[in-house]
Amino acid sequence: MPLLRDIRVTLEMIKWEHSIFALPFALCAALLAADGWPSPHQLLWIVVAMVAARSAAMAFNRLADAEIDRANPRTQSRALPSGILSRRFVAVFVIVAGVLLIFAAKQLNALAFYLSPLALAIVLLYSYTKRFTRWSHLVLGFALGIAPAAAWIAIRGSLDPRILLLTGAVTFWVAGFDVLYACQDCDFDLSAGLHSIPRSFGIRRSLIVARLFHFIMLVFLVVLLHAFGLGSIAWAGIIVVGLLLAYEHSLVRASDLSRLNAAFFTTNGVISVVFFAFWATDILFRR
């Protein structure tokens, strides 16, 4: 059926499976907020809200960047520039995903529901930031970084400032690997008038900026650990995450970006899962 085909192609286009990047951090925040496992009802709707928010954001990004992608040799084969999907279908998909996010928030509590349109606006409007600022990587990081704060609100119906430390960690983690990813479009960004850290600073200096961002992420995690009184297992998680980040950066050199996909997709997926495994174990063990 054409509808099912278009849905499948859209899910492939937005790489919905990469929801795993931010979801473990949101689930960790939910564990901290609940001081253990949240209820199945809460877990279900947090996951639905997270996947819906990211799906809306990625589909909107592809919609907003359709003409840019058409001009970029690296992205010309994507579903929208190549005409496999229509702009109308993707726009409807964004609306449905956005409504699903708001509906999921409604199932959690009043504050989550009231703030859901703001969260949706943040994750959608990121798509336009590279048109006017080199710091769009940090905006993307913040768009994913609000997930832990949102998960805390979903459990408690209020916001504890301590969880914003995890928002900071995710913000700089995502910004760091997005800087790495943007290195492959450095020349295109310059010719198209788009803004990015690689375009502004060059690839070699951008790799240093990415390392700095990831170091800041680790600092946030250490402060977060102390703020919640976590123990040795969480410490071990930070060490393993640090080693994985070091491995990620070892894959990318200014003179060789050939292993960028391995650094971006595989390593960061492992980092998020490893972080959750160690921190969830510590939180549950210390109940």
C-alpha cells in the first residue's frame, strides 16, 4: 500500500531508531525522579513522547532543509530531494507526531501537558538556526538535552534544578558529536551560506571544539553524580563513557573523515546505552 510505503520511507529518512541517543538519558532522569522504577504507565508515555518528539523534529528538519539537501551532493538522494516522498506527506507526518507528543504528555500530568507545545517548538525551530548562527550545534544539543528535564517533570509534576545538570551533559554531548558530523559539509556550508563551527573555525580546530564539548559533558556528569549522591557504579559509568568518547575522537582526523559514520552513529548509540546501564544499576542498587 502506498501509505505504508510512505510511512516506512519516512521512518527510514528520520532514522527513528536513533531515538536511542537521548532516550536512555531521559529514562535515567525518570529513575532519579521516581527513586526507582517509574510505573509502567509513566514509562510507556515517556517513551511515546520521546519518540514522537524526535520523529516530529527530524521530519521537520528534512522538510525545512529539502532545498539545501537537493543542492548538497551528500544528501541529494534523501527521500524529499529525490521526490520519493512529497512535502505534503512529510508535513502531515510532522503534525501527527506533534499531536502524539502532546497527547502523551496529557497522559502524564498537567505540567507536562502545558509545557509540551514549548518542547515541540524548541525541537522544531532548531532546523533554522544554522541559517544564522555557527552555534546551532548547541541548539541541537539543547533540543535533545531537555529530554531528561521533561522526564523528571513527567514523574514529579515539577522541576528539580539538579536535573538540569543532566540537560547540560546531554547538550554538550550532542553538540560535540554534531560538530564532528558537520565537518563533512564544511565546504558546502561555506558555498551555501550556512553557518557551522567547521565552516567558521576549520576542521582541525573544530575537532578541538568537539573534544572540549565532550569534556564539559563529563564535568556535568561528575557534578550530577555528587548532586544525587550516587556511588561507585555511576563513577564507573562516567569512566567508560569517557573512554568511549576518546575512542570516538580517535576515529576522526582532520585529514581523514572516512570513519565519521562509525564515530557518529555506532559509538554514540553505545555511549547512551552504557551510560544508562551503569547509572540505572547504581540508582536501583542504592534504593
